[in-house]
Amino acid sequence: METTGLAPEKDKIITIQIQRLVGRTGEPIDEIEIFKEWESSEKGIIKKVLPLLTCENPFSFIIVGKNLLFDFMFLKERAKKYGLRGLDLRCVYNRAFTDLKHVLVMINEGNFRGYNKILKETKITNEQIRELYEEEEYEEIIEYIKEEAKIFTDAYRKLRKKMPPLAKHL
């Protein structure tokens, strides 16, 4: 998810992206799907993803991402702004989800500061997204999303491969 800032009461969601991955390997099944606010509306893209996060059938898929709690809280607040049946965080809690943020902190020797540096850097930073959005440089935002998704899925696939053998040490 890309936003114009960090405060859901004043900033907005400009993209929500989803991509199906093979459960056992983390390989992408298909191309990333990007819901763009500038092609419909913020309310419109929120309405497209809320049905995926209901309490019904919580085991239909596992959500995988980085800093998911930020995404869930932001989505909940923005849905509420539009009077949409908001995201029930209890439903998200009951779902299986994997947040790489926590794994990356562990890899970073338990330090939050700099945990993100473990991943390859993108050409564009998160901080530049608002500026690109205001300048209507939408293609640059899309390229950033695709680059970030590739970096994420590459890291996720490596972790999926390396982590199961750690179980024998527990």
C-alpha cells in the first residue's frame, strides 16, 4: 500500500497492491495487481480490497507483507472516513499473516534502527511518493511499486528457503 504520508486522519491511500504467491516457495503466481486511486478514487480502491479481509474464511490465504500493522490501521481509518464497513482488526488478528518487518528486525540483531537496510534499496524512496503523486508522475510510482515488490518477493523467497531448517535448533 502506498500513501501520501503516515497520518491516516489527513493522508490518503493512493495505491493498494496485491500479488498471489506460491505458498511453499513464495514465487509470484501472477503479475502484481495495482489498484490506483487516480484511476477511480480512494474509496473505490478500498472497496476492492476490504472483502479480502473479512472474518469469513480466514484461512483462505495468508497475508504476507512488510509493516502490515501500519497498512491495516491506515486502511481501517480510511474506510471509516468513507462510511465503509471498516476493517475489523479482530478478523485480521485471527488470520494467518507474515510480516517481514519482525523477521528483518531479528536478522538485524534485534535492532529496529536500520532493519530496512537489509533489503535492497529502490531508486525512489517512500518519502518521494507524495511528491511524485502531487506532480502526477504516476508511471514512476508504478515502477517503484514493481521494483519494491520484486525486492520483497526475492527476500521472502530466500527466507522461506532458509528458515524451516532453523526449526531443528529450537
